[in-house]
Amino acid sequence: MKPFNWQEELDRDGHRLVFSGQTFAMHCHHYNINLQKMLEEALGEAGVALLYDAAEKASFHNFEYLFARYDQIKTLKSKLEMVAIMYQNCGLGILHFRQIGPDGGILSSPASHHVTGWLAKHGRRETAGCHFSRGWIGGVMSALFGKPTGYYDVRESSCKMKRDRECVFEIGVR
């Protein structure tokens, strides 16, 4: 059994961040929030879907790879712990899995890179805005339960961008 090697799976190659053998582009909140605002304003719901779908596919491929590569990470609990640690180590924020199963579940986030960036640049929103996080969670769910991307629908019922206490994500099957 191959031991889990954090430096191999989440490392830097010069200026590049490498996650599970794939280059991972992590930008500051200025870039990410400007990209999100531009997609929302220029394309509306299609822009939101583009952000969601890109995050979903990227997280799905990364975690599908990691779950297959490390036999010792086999329980749902150990997989969820890895997901939360990777999310935080990539600088995306904090995830708390409340109840997760093959039919969906609930998770919360008390801190988020995207929330911090949005509030700093644009202030309070009237609508939930953690589209990247929703997609990322959808991809993780598909990898966890062996489903294709698009199988899960992730909704945000509370959002710190609206000044709610925390972001709450409700996951269901499409």
C-alpha cells in the first residue's frame, strides 16, 4: 500500500501549483471575483453555469484520481477528511460535512476565499454567490460515490456574501 504523500499530491513546480499531477491555477481574490462578476454580468445564468461546471469537472478528476491511487483512503469519513484538508490547503476555505451520502447531503463553510474576495471588492450581495464552491462540491460528490459529473445538484441556501452567518450547501440528485 502506497503511503499518502502530501508533497507529491499538492506541490509547487516553480510558479505552478500542482494538485494530483495537474496544474492548478489559483489566483488572488481580485482575479477570481472579477472573473465571477464578469461571467455573471455578461452571460447571466450561463456564466454561473460555466463557473460551476468548470469547478465540478476539475474537482471530480482530481479526487477520482486520488481516491483510486490511495487504497488506505477508503472509508467515507477518511475521504471527506481528505477533501476538507485539500480544500483548505488550496486556500479555498473551510468545509464542514454535516450529513453526506449517495443521495446528497448538507455541508457548511464558515470561511471562504470567494466570500472574502467578494465582500472586500463589492460588498453584500442580494443572492447567494458561491458558484465555484458549489461546482467543486458537486465534483467531489461524484468522485465520492462513483457518479458522473452533473449527477448532483448543489444549491446554496445560506451565503456569507449575503451576510448570512455561514454558507450552507444542500446537495441532491438531479
